[in-house]
Amino acid sequence: MGTTCIFRILTAPGGSVGPRYRCLAGDVEFIATYGSSNICDDCPIPELMAKEHCLFLEPGKHFLNSTDSVLVLRCTKFDTILSNQDQCQQCPSYTCHNTG
């Protein structure tokens, strides 16, 4: 995981298996085992939130199994699901949040 994720919260420090985390975007808890893949691998949310985005954009994850997931983008202002981030940027209510 290259970029720090604001949705990944440490709930218990590392034990013999690894630290326990909670993914707020997916509402799941998981153990980050050392040397193996976990639900954070290849997650687009940290990169998405590190770039310029709308204040009303809320990413979420729906897990299909233990590691495979689907990204869901939601507009909290209009309570709608977006098909992609471009749809968000074309909105007249787009309110830019620049993290840089």
C-alpha cells in the first residue's frame, strides 16, 4: 500500500499473526498477515482521496469474498451513486478539495 488510507484504522497492534485493522470504507475488520495479500492490496481509494476530488465524494467498498471488492462512489449531497469520478466532476455543485 503506497499511499496512506484515511479509511484504514488500527484496532489492535500486531500479534503472532499480524495487526488487526478496520476498513471504514468497507465496514470490515481484517488481520494484515505478514508477507501475504490483504484487502488493502490494489485498493484505489487511497490514491483517489489523495488527488483533487469533490468534498461530497464518499468512496465505499463492497466485498465479494475475503479480498475481492467493488468500489462504489457516492455523492453525499444528492445521495446518488456515481458511475465514475468524471460524472462527479461534471456536476454544477462540484466543490473541489485539493489535498496538496
